[in-house]
Amino acid sequence: MKRYGVIEIWTTEGERYRGRPVAEALFERIERRRVGARCAVYHAHAGLDESGTVSHQRLLELSADLPVRIEVVAPWPEIEPLLEDALEVVPYGLIGYRELSVVRHRVRHRLFPPSLRVRDVMTPEPTAVSPQTPIREVYRLLMEAPFDSVPVVDAGGRVVGIVTDGDLFERLDLPARLGLLERTPAEEALPGAELDRPVETIMSRPVETISPDALLGEAVQQMVAHRRKRLPVVDETGRLIGMLSRLDVLETIGSRGALWRTPEESLLERPGTLALAEQIDRSVAPIPPDASLEEIVDRMARTGDRRLPVVDEAGRLVGIVTDVEVFEAIAVQGQRTPSLLRRGSRWLDALRGTPSLSELQRRLRAEDLMAQPVVAVSLDEPPERAAELMVQGRYKRLPVVDASGRYVGMLSREALLRLALGPLQSSEPHDTIQGDG
């Protein structure tokens, strides 16, 4: 048996908290606390209150202020703060609580509530550009902004295209991704003629969009099926009103992580280990600490992996080498030249086998370049924790380690979205969790 509590609230349909029904306001408070609580609202057909007022719902009396009973069931340590919320939110009525001995608390593990809609998660009023905006301005915008794409809209605000960092990289044949070029003057990466063209010449179209009223699960399914990193959100006329990105979804998932770190008094199941393991990309092989810069550059250019895990002799993760560290190490040595970033050459390809860098390649090792301490997620942590870490560090991929700290693979944002879809489509509950006795 585990010790839970039940908060019971007797009020009426007409009571409001800051203009909202009290049940709605209370549920919002409970959701923000991220506790393993269950709530229900019961509407009566008739009632009698302390003043002797009788209320009932006859066929022609649908506006009667009928009684409402709200129940909140939660682990005992959470009852006191939830009770404080109830006392503030419910202005008039009867509020009480009692203990409840729970023998089982079975849940389906969902990474976000199936009732969430796109409007609840999207970024409203996103930055947009017109088809005639010069590439130079879009280039500068994406360099300075925290986002990596911008929608293109016509004079009426309707979406006609989108420009992503990938569009700039591929269609302008940039020598490096924007995350590296932000460390380089634009003139070294692109000739002026390219920058002065209108953005409509390189934007992607047609654009997949989503309605703000669509379920978030539908949007995630669309993202995964078509491998989209973001979706413009449009109204019924096609006018842009928001943007939904993978990071927006992961932020929603990560914010629910506290739900799976409830006190031991809770029976709430904490699944996720096996599901997380199934989504790991095991193709990204690690490198040793003594791997040379030449080996690192060759590996990145050959495989396209921009984050290489560094492991010791026991296979434990000790660091991460990214293309940022490689690029900056070369810049420090004075080797970042326009020839290395010349148009038409990928910088890693240009760097491979460059005679002037041979001495540098022999001297620098992975242990000199790798970032420490390394941010990783453990196999025994829930996927919400992985999403939380990705959002905090804006990581697109996270290394995964076992209980001993040994590297087992990489986890991507897309993999977490695939994982989020599974429970939404499943009707099977997780295994029963029984009490101690």
C-alpha cells in the first residue's frame, strides 16, 4: 500500500477564478506542478446549499447554477501544496481532504498529452520575410537568430515558401553550415552577387503547413513521416500565425520530466528505458582520445557526423569532438583563410590533405579538442530527460551511456519524436505496479 490523498471540492458551475471556471483554473495549476495527480469533475442534476437554495436542471431550466464536485487524487507529499492551490482558486464552496490507500497506479506513458493542440505549443507571431528580401538579409537574420529557418510570406501574410539553413548550405553551395560561418565574415563565404539575389530564388516551395487546431500528435506524425524539422502554422486563409519546430515539441516533452521524478511515496510507473534504447543510433562509432586531427577531419568529411564521441580504453564516454572545435582550433592557428572557405568547397574536404596543415594534424589530438564535461543521457533515464537536455543545450544529438558510463550510441531529435508517436497510437497499458506489501 502507498499513501495518497484525495482533495474534494464542492462548489457550483457559476464560480469563477479571474473570469475562468474554477475547475479549469485549478487543473492549470496542477499541470504546472508536474505531479502524478488524477483529477475529475462531477456535475450534479440537483442540489441544496447552506442557504437553503435548491437548484435543479429541468428541461427548460438549463442555466441553473448546479453543484459541481471536483476530486484531485495525488501522492500524499503533494496534497498540501495542491490544497493551497484549491484554497486560492475556489472562492466559495466546501473544501476538504482525506487519505487514500493505493494498491496500484497504472498509467500509459505518453511523452505529451494526446489532447494538446498545435496552438498550445507553437511559437506565435514568428519572424517572416518577403519573396523579394535579399539573401544577404536572410543570411544575416539566420546567423543572429536562435532559429534556423524563416517563412516567406506574400503581401497578405500568406505562406509562399520557407528558407532553412539547409537551403542556404545546399543552394548557395556554402563551404560550411551556418553554425560555423557565423564565426566568419559573410564576404569570405559568399560573393556579393549571391547575397544580393531575392530570397525567392532559393526558398523551398510548396510548403507543408499545419492548422493551429490540429492535434499535436498529428503534427508530429507529419514531421516524422516527411522528415520536416518545422511546420508553419496557418489559419484558414493560409495566413501565417505561428511556427512549430521539433524544438518546440521537445520543450513540451522535457517540461513534463518532473512527472517521472515524483517522490517514492508514489506508485506512478516510470517507463522509458527500453523504448529509449530502441531509438539509439549505434552507427556513430567512437574515437579514442589520441585520435589525430587528420583522422577526425577524415572521419567527419567521410561520414557526415559532426559530433564524434571520445571514449577511453574501457569504452567510457570522456568527451565529444564537434566540427566547431575543429574549426576553431584551425582558426586559432591562423589557418582560417578565404582559400579554405572558397566558394564551391566544403571546408572539411578542403582541409583533408592540405600540406600546410600537416604539422597541425600531427600535433593535435581528440583529447586536446574535445568538450568537457560531456552532456549525455543514461539508458536508465526517461526520454523526457533526454528532451530536457536537448532543449537546455540546443543539442540536435545526444550521446547515450549505460549505467557504467560506457558509450552505446547517439540519440537524435527525430528519434525522440518517433518515440513520442508510439504511445499515442497504442491502446495497451504498461505493466501493473503493485504496492510494497
